[in-house]
Amino acid sequence: MESTPAAWSEADAFLSDLLVGPDADLESALSAQREAGLPEIEVAPVAGKLLNLLVRISGARRVLEVGTLGGYSTIWLARAVGPGGRVVTIEAESDNAAVARASIDAAGVGDRVDIRVGRGVDVLPTLVGGFDLVFIDADKESNTIYLDWAAKLGHPGTVVVLDNIGREGEIVRDDSTDPKVVGTREGLRMLGEDPRFDATALQTVGVKGWDGFAIAVVV
Ligand code: DHB
Ligand code: MG
């Protein structure tokens, strides 16, 4: 096999079929998102399952998400915290939040999901801390602000996951003027240098192309 985006995508679909399987509620959430004209930039199915597993492996009960979009990753997270758990998810666009609210409720996990509409920079200072896992998947330009709040609103042992750390390899371009690339690079540098975090990052290929995640613990 040649290592091409088409082959990565085919292999990713194979893995999703085997390990994630069909899921009516998640598929409905994606249809609703598409019909509403939201961008199709939610995490891949295998990545949603990774988030779900990280919550369960770490025993997280209080989860914070920055960037709800249509609620796809939120549903994965909400399932993982269980009936007594809580997911607070921040979405800047009220139209997106309405789509997410309907899909999350339809998936049967609405009781444990609190959607806060507003920009992360405005909403984060209003939250009470104690989050056990933080998933950051919003405007890349604000990654360092979100990471700072993840540390402040977390505790030693809090898991922090940052999406989109590969960006088709653009992260190596130190002369890039793309604000998303600059923000991604700054977030990664912070994870490497800020003593509040111990982190690694994994590149991924698959249905979402060439990208990746950083995973950190608050020390
Ligand atoms: C973009 C944002 C995302 O969160 C993602 O997963 C893919 C792309 C973007 O803004 O380009
Ligand atoms: Mg993302």
C-alpha cells in the first residue's frame, strides 16, 4: 500500500467500523450539523472514542470542553462521565450551541451537559474549577489562553487534550503567518515550557487528514 491520504482514510474507516461501530445518535448529530451548515471539523470517530476512553481511564467526572461546535465530541465526553458526571462546554456561536443542544438532548445525555454560550475568554473566568479533564478544540489563536485556564480550573492530575496540533505539518513552519499555525505552535511551546504541564503530542492521519493531539497532565 502507498501511504496516501486516501489510504489513511480507508484504514481509518476500517478501524472505526471495527472499534467504534454504527452509532445512531452520533450519526444524527453529524447530520444535524451538516444540515445547519456548520463546518465538518468535528473529531474523527476514532478520536471521539479516544476522548471517551481518556475520561474513563482517568476516572474524570467533571469535564470542560472549549469549542462545542455541533456537540459531536460533547456526546462522546458526556457518555463517558456517566449519569452522575458533568460536562461544561463553551461555544462562541449561539446557532452552533442550539444545534448541539438538540443533538445532545436527543442522545440522552442532556441532563449532564451545560452549554455556555460565549467566547472562551469571557466564559472561562466565570467558571468554578475542579475539572478533571479539559478538551480544547476551539480557535487556535487562543490556545495559550485556554491552556492557562485549563491549569487554573484543573488540579494536579487533570488531563488536558489539545486538538489539531499537526495541521498538515504546518506546525514546523516558524515563518508562518497563518494565525492558526502560530496559535498552535504557541500552545505546543507552552505545553513544553510551562511547569504546570507535562505533555506529549501524537500526530494522526485518517479521515481528518494529517493532524494530531497533544495530551498533558497538570502537575
Ligand atoms: C479547524 C479547527 C478544528 O478544530 C479542526 O479539528 C480542524 C480544523 C480549523 O479551524 O481550521
Ligand atoms: Mg479540532
